[in-house]
Amino acid sequence: MPTLGWQAVIVLAFLSIWQWGWSLHAFAPWAVPDLFDPYFVSKPSEIWSTFLQLGCLRTDEGHYVSWTSGEFGQCLARSDNNLWLAIGVTMRNTVLGFVTGVASGFVAGLILGRSRRLSTIFNPFVVALNSIPRIALAPVIILAFGIGDASKVVTSWIVVVFLVFFNTYEGARSVNTDHINAARLLGASEWQVTRTVVMPSAMAWVFASLSPAVSFALIGVIVGEFIGAEHGIGRLIIESEARGEAAGMMVAVFVLMIVGTVLTAGIRRLQSYLLRWQDQHQADAT
Amino acid sequence: MANGSAQFAMTRLSRVDVEGLGKSFQLGGRRIEAVKDVSFQVRDGEFVSLLGPSGSGKSTVLNIIATLLPMSTGRVEVDGQPIISGKTTPNVGYVFQRDTLFPWRTVAKNIGYALELSGMPTAERRERVAAAIERVGLRGFEDAYPALLSGGMRQRASLMRTLVKEPQILLMDEPFGALDTHTKLDMHDVLLKIWEREKQTVLFVTHDLGEALTLSDRIILFSARPGQIKETFEVPFARPRDGVALRETAEYAELFSHIWHSLGEEFIKGRAT
Ligand SMILES: Nc1ncnc2c1ncn2[C@@H]1O[C@H](COP(=O)(O)OP(=O)(O)OP(=O)(O)O)[C@@H](O)[C@H]1O
Ligand SMILES: [Mg+2]
């Protein structure tokens, strides 16, 4: 069977057990753990219909929303944290935190990676800061920046920046000295060496950190929204939890999964373009 | 043989002046004297080889001249100016033994690198790069990344990356050391053609006597560590040379065996230490 076939089987098996597993509980309680209770984990069918409702794709009465009658717009206006707005807000804050985190981590990593002196001076601080679990700072950040978007961006920035910093730093440190010497002898200034040799060779290291950085950025935003927010998917989860609606939480979780996948796929494409020389390189080496 | 042209050579301007050069390394508390009291000159347009066994300090001397290494004692002047370690001397090109092409740049972009740094307009740069690619027979590989090239092609690209900004003094550290015999002979032809047209001043490091004889006007023989100059040989073969045909001649065989004995002694000494 092809890979895709196996993957489809796994997904179907998983969804089936989730959907119908609990029905067996009445007959054979020992075979089905209590955790399967739809009260906790909901069911695929319920999650789907909740998704349609939260997304204003189907009304509470059960018929499908007609686009032309303006029902969709009215439905959206009814909730100030409707699904689409929540997705938009969470994604925007994630991207902002990610971009600022990557940019500042990259620059800091390059500077310390290129300067032995600066890296010696800053080393203890970096180690100390890095040993703080960044998420522990989220409440402090909410307190300082309020419950608006800024606090989410900062939380997400702080979890991303170290990751990218360390990778860039290692990358800048491990640049082949022959390449640096060659560039110098061909007339490159210090800055030109950094731009044309250090940056491209560190790029592989930087990209290795970007996929985890996307997940981290998303985690940062969601935790921020848990603690205090007006909009966003994290807020949606908290609201559903308060109402004891497992399906609502699961919708949010699935949406996060999709958002994360989309962002990661974007990074992959950028990577395979920027590191196209490496594909050939590796193909050649193996 | 060594008459008119050698006489003329003596009057030519000296481009590289090495005077009492010494270099020692600190290695785990031990002091290693790599090079000791080396003095020589390379005159304008002259092709000089530094020949010696492994570890005799040839690369060390070359790297000092290239400002990649500071010297311990002595004095080096390029075009009458003392060199400053760490500050590259304009007009000097360097070709490495190890492959130092930038793997993230295509062949054309590697070759155009120095021109790009100097801010040459794109159109002019393209033209110069295309000409360089043509000269070493790399047409069709402009957009290939170095990983896809054979060793010989990589070394051609390396050579042109250095030559494209037309340095008048060329330092080469066993540039063909990693190539197989046939590719190496090809590269000798490529290099000789370029040199015969442009007459750069070349200082060429090798431990391959045949290579030194094929290419050079003069061979400076280094002794085993600490590297010192043991002997200097003029290579009087007529130019332009054909690397393959030259090896069949009697005068080549004679000079080869003469230097071979001297070199052999150093190899044995080098092994003993
Ligand atoms: N950075 C260094 N630290 C310590 N010792 C060094 C260093 N570089 C070179 N040496 C020593 O100096 C001596 C001369 O080295 P060098 O590389 O100049 O020799 P070489 O003649 O170029 O040899 P080869 O033909 O193998 O390239 C060697 O004994 C080497 O061990
Ligand atoms: Mg060497």
C-alpha cells in the first residue's frame, strides 16, 4: 500500500475510535477508558457542527447560511470573538512575534557570533536568561503591556528570540575559516565578509530553528491569550472551557493545528528556495 | 641556456622581497620553529616555485606573504611596501589548495565575486565573468553550484575567481595538489596559457617536482623542518612550454634527477624528525 494509503487508514481509524469508541463503554467499561467521555474530548461529528456554527457557516437552527441574504455578516457581528476574527488576530500576532523574534535573534546571534570579545562578555547573561522558562514571564508581560495585542506579540517574541539567537550564533561560529580567508583575499571588508560569507553559511543553521520557532511563536500567543485577551483562539478555548463545551475547545485546537501547518509550510518553501544550493550539495555528499 | 633572458631577468624589478623571514608556532607549550631565516626575491613576471617536503614551511611562507599569518621575525615587502598582517595587499591574488569556492554561489557568481565586492556595474561584470568562464572551458556550467562540479572544474573556477580582478602578483598554494595526474596536466596547460599571455608574477608552492619544472623559471628548494632555503635552481626550458612534450626531453630528465637527489635527502630528513 502506498504511504498515502496507510496515512488515510491511520486517520480513519483514529477518527472512528474517537467517534464511536464511547458507545462501547456501556457494554464493556473495562475496554474504554473514562477519558473517552465526549464530555471531555467531544466527538468528530460534534466538533464539525460546532465548527460550522462558530464559523457562521450554519445557523443555530441548523440550516445553512445563505451568503446573499447578509446572514453571514449578521452572524459575524453578533460575536466580537467569532472564529474568523479569532483566527485573524492570533495569526497576525503570531507572525508579528515570529518576525520580530527571528529578526532580533538573527542580528544578535550574528553580532555575538562574529565577536569573540562580545560573546565572552555576554555569555553569562545569555545563559542565565536562557534558563528562565520563557512562558513563566507571560503573566508579567500581560501586566506590563495590557490585554491587547502588544502583550501577545511580546510573549511570542520572547520565546522565539532565544531559539533563533542560539542557532544563528552557532552558525556564525562554525563558518569555514577558509571561506572567510578567501573572501578577505578577494578584497572583502569586514562587513562584506559578514554579508556574503557568514550570513549565507549561517543560513542553514537559522532555518533549522525556524520550524520550531513557528510553533513557539504560536504557543507564546496562545498562552498570552489564556491569561488575558479580548480576541483570539486562545480566548475562544478559555470561553468554551468556562461553558464546559469540549467541542468548542476542539475546534480551536484543530484550527491551531491548521494555522501551524500553514505557517510551517511557508517556512519550508522559503527554505528550499534560499538553501537551494544545499539540496544539490547533500545529494552529492550522500 | 641561462644567458640573455636570465641577464635581463636580473635587471627586472623585484615585486616580492622576503628578507630573513622566520616563524615559530606555539603548540601545547612547545615552540615549533616552522621557518627559519628565509630570504628570496621574486622579480616582475617571474614564475617561482617553492618546492620541499611536507612540513617544510612552504605554506607558512606563502600565508605570511598573503597576510593570512603574522611573521615572527624578518621582513616582507610587496612592490616595495612592507606588508601588514591582516590587511590584504591589493594586486595580490591567492589560490588555495583546499576547495574554497563558496558552495552557496553558482560558478558564475563565484567568479564574479571580487568584481561584485568592488562595485563593478553588472553589465561589465557579466562580460568579464563570461570571458573568464570561456577561457577555462566552463561554458554551460555558469549556473551550476560547486557541489556538482568535478575537482578539476572546481579548481578552474577557483583559479578564475582569483584571476578575474587581474592581480599582478599571484600566490598559489598547491592549487592542483588534490587533482589526479591527467587533470593536473590539463591545469598546467590552462595556467601556462594564462601566464604566458599576462605574465603575472607567480609564487607557486608544490611538493611535486615535475609540476615545478613544467611551470617555473626558478625553483627554490626548502629543507625539512625548520624550513630553510637549501638550494635554488634556474629552469632554463624554452617558452612557451608544452607540459607533456617537455617531460620527454633529455634536459628535463637531467634537471629532474639533479633536483630529485637534493629533494630526496630532505624527504628522508623530514621523515626522521
Ligand atoms: N597553526 C599552526 N600551529 C602550529 N604549528 C603549525 C601551524 N601551522 C603550521 N605548523 C607547523 O609548521 C610546519 C610547517 O607547516 P606548513 O604547513 O607551512 O608546511 P608545508 O611545507 O606547507 O607542508 P605541506 O606540503 O604538507 O603543505 C609544520 O611542521 C606544521 O606542523
Ligand atoms: Mg602546505
